Amino acid sequence: MKKILISVFIIGLAAQSCTKVKEDVYDKYPANAFFATPAGADDALATVVGRITGTWGNNYAGRDNCWYDLNEFSSDEQVIPHRNTGDWQLDFAQLYTRTESTSLGIISNTWNWAYGGISSANDAVAELTAAKADPSKIAEAKVMRDWFYYLLIDDFGDVPYYTDNNTDPNKIAQTPSATIFNSIVTDLKANVDLLSETRGGTYYGRFNKWAGYMVLAKLYLNAATYTGTAHWQDALDACNKVAAGGFKLHPGAANAASPLGYQYYELFGDVCPNDETILAEYITENVVSGNIYTIRSLNSANGTALIGFNGWNGTIIPSEYYDKFDNADIRKKQFLVGPVAGSITYTKDISSLIDPGAGPNEGIRDDKFFPVAPIDASGASNDFPIYRFADILLMQAECNVRLGNAAAAAPFINQVRERAGLGDIAAPTLDNIYDERGFELNMEGHRRQDMIRFGKFLLPHGFVTNPGDSHVLLFPIPTSVITVNPKLKQNTGY
């Protein structure tokens, strides 16, 4: 179905050089001549895009033990409990309870993944610049590098900053997050308007102009976290730039042919719909990564009954989070609780998170990413929506409220609520917007950042009775990294 979309970009370029039999094969080109061609420029960029998708322990989302897990399991919206049957290591529960060690593999994987992306982006920028390639292609490489740095300062604060691979990263001290913020904002503003305005097609899964402005909007939205100074109007302006790209909300109506019976869930299926999707991660099981999120949640018998493969019996949704959803909300349809297929019953609550752990059928499950083929016991082929227009609408609402204009915020949040089957809010508050973001964007990697920005991260929730002090707003610098680079200083409190 979707495999014509960007397979040529990510996979086909390699195949092209292997099957072409003409004399002008690429490995005989001078490097600059190759990277100056459209195919050569796309080849340089494909390496960076491939870093985003990655694979086990080395990816943005889809597989496990990297960026997504680090940012999701440290929030209040999902957790993998240790099971009293002996299943599941404690890593995920430790992230949830803020008791992780500085040597936790998920933390070091995220650090190494992001810097691997930066290294690839640095190479692409150097190659394309030397070749005098299309300026839009050079800009695309720079914007992807800015995105990786944005994710790093969001998770770790002050980090090493370099834009030239001739620099040894193991000999660089940390640069303050505020300085990195200013640098990547400047870089984005210089490059975003050079990016292609094309949506979908060969730009599915790539950073076009609208995705570039989305990154700028996210930076401004969280500026107070990174620099101590808010940039709400700048964030709103950047959101408005994205909105000018012609996006709209995907329909949410009941439809028996759609996943979970609603068109809304088409947003999380085989191809992320072009009407709402700003940036997606292209996934095909065992070809280009894989999507584990529903399979990881389902019990074995339930998984076999629903999709023909055993589930991993991992992720559960805390009942406190589930209870916030209105029963009329179509987004509540993603949760499985009570009697389900496979002749088992999921309990709403879990009795223990770590010691002795939860029973096999304890906890609410989630099938938002209802698996699509190709599928096997290790994952499915659902693409992952990195950014959606619903997020922009909620960001526009938030910025307006923070700027003192709740009335102007209402139309933005209410579009999202109306699609979900809920009533309007005339004068939304920040708490309304925070809750709505939780309803709309759960399981999509935004919750930890939202909790911090809205001042909720240090509040008790679920099994987190002692959420910690302000030092837990950042993750520790991985022990393995500090061992290699003695110029690095551990984040306060670790």
C-alpha cells in the first residue's frame, strides 16, 4: 500500500547504485559532482533520515529502548510494570518512578542516537556545501541537525555542541542550553524558508518547510525551560506559519472500515494521512524498523486473538490517566479494559509496579497503533506521526491563553474537541489545554515535555508518590559518556 511513498528515498537509492549497469556508476563520480546531482543530494539526506527511523535501541520511535521510551515512561501516561511472573526488567518502571541510574541503557542509547544523527547531518551539510548542491537540500540537512540538538537540550540541558565532524566530540565541554537554543533558532530562521513546500510524495517522512517551522515553534514554546525566558508570541507566529501550509484535521467519524471503528485512528495506521500529518516516520516491519507499541501492550492470548501473534504483555495505561477521559470521547476507544478477545480480563488497576510486580492481566492496555501488515511477533508496519496539525491547534490555543487571550484560544482547542465528540469550551484555561493535549497526543512522545512546561512534572501521580526535586527535569548525562569525555559535568543532583 504505502510502500511507494518514500521507499525510493530511503531504500531505492542504494538499490539504484547496485543495479545500474551504465558506465557512469556513482562510485566513479568525483564526490562533489555526485552530491551536486539531485540523486546524490537525496542520497546524502537519506543517511540522516535513516538515523531518525533507526532500529532497536537506536531510533526516535517505533522500536524500543531509545528516545520514545525515555520520554514516554518518565511521564504519567504509560509504564511497563515488572510482572510477578518474572517478566520485564525494571528499566521502564524506574523511569516512571524517577529512580533510574546514570548508567541506564535507555539514556545512553538516546544520547548516542541523537549524536549519531548530528554526525550524519554534519557530513551531509559538508558534502552538499562542497558540491554547491541545491540550497534547499543543504537547508534540509541543517534543519535535521537543529532538530536533533533540540531533542538533546530538551532531555539533557547543557550538551556538547559542534557542527563540524573534524572536531573530536570526546574533547568538547558542554555548551549552555540557552546558547544552543539561540544558535539553532538562528539556523532555523535562516534555512526554513529554503525548504520545499511539498507535502507527501517524495517528501513524506522528510523535513519540508512546514516541519521546519514546527521545530521552530516547539523551540519557542519551550523556550522558558531552555533559557529562562518565554517566547509565546514567537511560538504563536511559528505555529501560524505551519498552519499556512494548508493542513486540516483528519475526519474522526465512525467508520466500520477504519481501525477501531473510527476514521480518527487512520492517523496511526499504514500511512499517516497527508491532510493532518506534518512529519511522519516511515516504518515497514523488518524492512525499515517496526512499530511495537500495540504488540508490546497486549497480553499473549489477547494479541493472538486480535492480530494473530502473541503480545508482549508490557505497557499499561495508569488508571489515573485513563479516568480523565470522557466516556463520549472517541479517543477512549484505544484502551482495552475488562473482558477482551482471548478470554481474558484486564483489570483497571495494578497492585504493584516493581516489587513483587503486577499480575499478568493487571493494567489497562492500549491499541492506538492497531497493527497493520506486514506484521510479525516483533512488530508491525504502522508509520509514526512525529508531528500533527492537531498539535499545532493546541499550541495555538496555549499561546493565546498565555498571552492573555482565552477567547482567541477557544476556536483552536474546540476543533480538536469537536472531532473527538466533545463539547466546546468558551474560555479555555491552561489546565484545559494541558488535559486536551493528554487526550489527543498520548502515546506520541509529547507528554514529558508538556508536563514540564505546564508545571506538572514534579507533582505526585499514580505510583509516583515522591516525584523528586527540580533536578529530575533533566536526565543524567550517561556515565559511559562522561567516562570517555572528562570535560563533561554531570547534571545537578545525579
